[in-house]
Amino acid sequence: MEDAQNKVVEINENKLAIAAIIIPFSIAGTLIRIALSRLETFPGMPVFSLVYAQWVGCLIMGIATRNKSRLFSRYHPLHPGISTGLCGSITTFSSWQLGIFKEFANYEANPHTRGKNVLAALSIFLVTLAMSFNGLAVGHHIGEITEPKETQVEHRITPRGFSIRYITRVDYITITFGVASWLAVIFAAIFGKGQKELSFACVFAPVGALTRWYLSFYNGKLPHFPIGTFSANIFGTSVLAALTLVQSGVYVIPIGCDVIQGLADGYCGCLTTISTFTVELTSLARRHAYFYGLLSVIIAQCCMFIILGSYIWSQGIHSYC
């Protein structure tokens, strides 16, 4: 229903449709992240490959936040689908933290001193953070250019939960497509003969993205601290540390290695996010942003040191995957 005088549009927010649209967007985001990482991994590469995915995800997030009203007008689930599903899956907080830890610990046994280890870790920390903020800023600029010039309408959103009472025909199509896309990658993982780790990543991606989306419901529980995003990032980082531990010292059959890598790229990669993390850092008051950002990184590194570091420093690294 639209009020022509006040330009207010009422929207029934159905969480079933939002959950369904996150599924294909998270699969697409995972494929984009892995493709960019593989594309930019080559001898003599000037910067670590993951930074490109972080930049692209934050760029799209910037465009989506500036065009939020337009996306709501077209189809309300599109905005969470793009921001939570796509951008949140292209970017990853856990892999960023793993990269920092590996440089601190000299995981690859490069021939340099401990001081160089610290410099390498700081490089991954600072370059990723700078590129993420840059991507978001450029996305905002593009969003401002493409933002419609007409008067913005006000959207009055009425939460309808997971009820099927207010589902529209478009919602049914979205739900059907979401379920079908998930089934497609599951069948690809079961019956496909190549790229198993990629198939498993696509299977686990919606689980991670939907978990993060559900945890986002708690972001308003604590003032000035997005507890939902914080929980998703820290838990996903801890799981990735445990998976890397298994890869570093436990004998695993080949298919097991594919599953572990799929969990790392799909579940952990989509459960954790830098795009939302960056938006939150720019929207919080400066004092709260520094506290939230530093606490997230410090706790994540503590998890890495306790879970992964305690093992590799006592038992060594014996990678079977």
C-alpha cells in the first residue's frame, strides 16, 4: 500500500524469502571470492590475492548501501540478498585473520627473522583494512552517481517473521530458486568428478551465510557494539583455526581434505565478513569503532594462537592436505 501524499510504501518483510535469496547470492559470492583468489595467485604477485576479493565485496556493499531505497522499491529481499548474501560471502574475516597469524608464526617457514614476521603480519592487517575502506568509499561514490534523482520514498517495514501468510508470488519464485540452487550444488558435490573442494565450498556457503544473517538479529542488543557480527566473526575464525590445525598435522583421506577445504572456504568464509565489519566501523562513533575493531582483531588472533599456534609450535607442521 502506498500513501501518495507522504510517499510512504508499506512492505511486509518475510524472512522465508530473505533466507531463500541469501542462498544463491552466498554461492555466487563464494565462487567470486575463490575465482579472484585463484586468478591473482601467481609467481611474483605484488600483493596477497585475497585482498582483491575484500575490495570487490566492499565496493558492491558501498553501492548497495547507497541504493538501499531503490532495492527496497524493486523487491525488498534484494538488499539483504546482496549485502548479507553476496558481499558478506565475497569478503571474509576469518581468512584475513588466518593470513595475519600465518605471517606472525612464519607458517610457510620463510627464511627471515621474527621481526620480519611481525612486519609481514602488519602488512596483511593494514593493506586489507585500507583496501576494504577504499572499496566501500568507491562504492559509495558509484552509488551516489547511480542513485535516482527523484524524491526518495520512505519504506515502512512490517516484520512478518517466517509466516507463509504474506508470501507473494515473487516470494514463492525466490524460495523455489533458492532451494533449487542449493540442491544443484549438493548434487554437483555428490556426482561431480572434479573440483570437489569448490563444490563442497558452495554446499557449505549458505549454511555460513544464513548463520551470520540469523546472528545479525542480535546486533541491536548492545548499544554501540554489533554483537551479532562480532560473534559470527570470532566463531568463524575459531572454526577456521581448528580446520587449519587438522590440515597441519592429522592424516586425512583425499575426500576428507576436500571437505575440510570446502568448510574453510564455504562455511567459515561466508560465516565471517569484512564488508559488514567495515560498514559498522564507519557508522559507529569513533571511540566505539576503535574499541569494536581492535577487540575483534585481538580476540580473533588470540583464538588463532590458542587453537592453532599451541599445536604447531609443540608438534610441528605435517600437512597432508
